[in-house]
Amino acid sequence: MHQSSASKPAGLTRSIHDRVLAGVMGGIAHRFGWSPTLLRILYVVGSVLSAAFPGILVYLLLWLLIPEGND
């Protein structure tokens, strides 16, 4: 049975309205129903506290891989 586009979950896209740099965190937060501000804080804290987590590189890759949305 074919699902209508209204019932399908939205794909992962970068936010065009809730952005600080490229809309990556805003888009991820919107997709999963999280707080964009909290997600940004957790991402920065995780990047700073973990030497094994290259936060800037991961962010740049997400910026390149996640398409810009039209919300």
C-alpha cells in the first residue's frame, strides 16, 4: 500500500530558518523533535571534552552531506 507524503516522516535536511552556521544542528533537532539549542550545547561540549571526537570535521562533513531543506 502506498503512503501519502503527509504520513511519511520528513527526511534529514539542514534548516533554513533555525541556523547558526549552516543549519546542521537545527535540521537534526527538527527531524527528531529535539531542542536545537540543547543539541548545539551538547555537540560543542562533546567536541571540546573528547579528543577522539573531531567535532569540526564531523560538522563540515554533515554540512556537505545533508541537503538544505525548504522549511
